[in-house]
Amino acid sequence: MALIVLAADKGAPGVTTAATALGAVWPRPVLLAECDPAGGDVAYRLPAADGGVLNPGRGLLTLGATARRGLTTALIHEHTQKIVGGLDVLAGLTHGEQAAGLTWLWGPLGRALAALPGADVLADCGRLGGHPELGELIAEAGLVVLFTRGSLDHVAHLRERLHVMPRGARVGVVVIADPRQYRGTIEDVRRIVAATSKDVAFVAGLAHDPKGAELLRGQWGGRLDRSLLIRTARELAGRLAAETAPREAPGAVRGTVPSTAPGALPGTGLGVRIPRTAPGPYGEAPAPNGTPAPYPAPTGWREEGP
């Protein structure tokens, strides 16, 4: 199905958190692959499906060690793990030095992930620029999503990154925005992006929600599905899934997603692969002050148009 690269320029503002949130609400089967040559964080952030810890030594590193004679889609599944809620993850490298021995891997990995049957792949590539060989993986992506903040320095780096993106790459921009200035921040970035010479498929948003990020990591209890992070991730996941939907699907209209899915939340069509109501980490528990945390919708968070 579709390979979607998630990345950023200098600062990498919350790419791993965004990737995990998107994977939790993705409307089709999905694999979250940590493809950051600098190293991954998922194995240290999220519990395994059995409630234990993920094995940080099983993932991209072990895949690279066994794939020198050929990297197949079946081989990828042998090195994935499940986190609580059922999201499949391919854990990344444990430190950046390991990438030095895997410079050959990125092209074959990109081709294998793009051809993975029955599931989309969200590839968390972290910061771009430090590892040119990662361009071989990016070249296989159906969509490259660049994350940015609305500050001047982040947007300046975004503009420079857009200018050096490979010719022919299909690129979208996601602004991690303060909910209090959500729409205005996204519109400001949209105008700046429109003034560049690079064709950008869309500019969308994701709420900057530290409390929701803590919930996602299981650092304290609460209703994860009511957090601004998940609510805006659900909207963004629908947008990205629509952008990469097969054009030839019978009756499909580009820009839409199915209205129903197994385990879907009522009225959304999008399931959550991280538990929303179980006690303890990721579960239904009082907020630290003993009352449910308020999560008002950010102003104008439903974004439309390019």
C-alpha cells in the first residue's frame, strides 16, 4: 500500500509523537517504522502488547543484519513488534553510530516498505539533512510530510528544505500549532509556503499538546481519545489517508476516507490502536488534580484546502 515519510528539518518538532498519534488513529492497517538514522525512541516510550517493554534490539538493526542477501516484505514482519493497543512497530536503531554500517539499507528498505501488502507504512525519519543516504528511502515514498512549528526560525528552515526536496517528490506540510492561535498559525505558514517555488500538496495542522503527548506515553492516566493531540491527529490521518488512497478503488473519491472501519470510534470511522478506557497507563484515570482534564477544540482546527 502507501509509504508515507514523516520528517522535519532542524529541530524535528515532535515527529515521533506525531507518528505514534497518527498510527493510533489510522483508518487502514498500518505499520509505524522508525527510520531515523540518528536512532529511535519508540522502544523506550511505549509498552509492548503484553504490558512489558519492547525489545530495543529487535527492529531495524536486526532487519539490516539479516537482509544483506535480499530484503523482502515478509522479512520485515519478522522484525516488528506490537505495542499496547495493537499498533505494529518496526523499532529503530538504538544509537546513530549504527547507521554507519547500514548505508546500503535505505533504498531496499524504502522499496520493501512501499510494497508492503495490506498495510500503509508511516516512516518516522526524524531530522533530514544529516544522512544523505536516507534520500533513497524518501524517493520510494508516495507522500513526504514535513513537520514544522510556526516560529520564524522553523519556517525559514522549512522553506530551505522545500527547495532541496527531490524533484518529483509529493510533499505536504503539517504545522504543529498552539491551539490558541491554531488557524492563524496554519494560515501564516500556508501563505509563506505558497510564496515558494515548490509545489506543495497541502498545508494542515496538528495541535501542540504536551499533556496529550504525556498521555500517549502513558505517563499519567486520562482520556487519550479526548486529547487535542488525538482529535487533531484523527483529522490529519483522514487527510493523509485520502491523499494516498488508491485512485483505482471502485467508487473511491480522492480526498475521502471510508466512513466505517473495524473498531472505529462512533461517528468518526477511525479506530484507536492505543487503549482509551483501560485503567493505568493509556487508560481512564483521573487527571493529576482529581478531575477530568478539559480538552476544548482548538480554534478552527478543522483545516481544508491546499
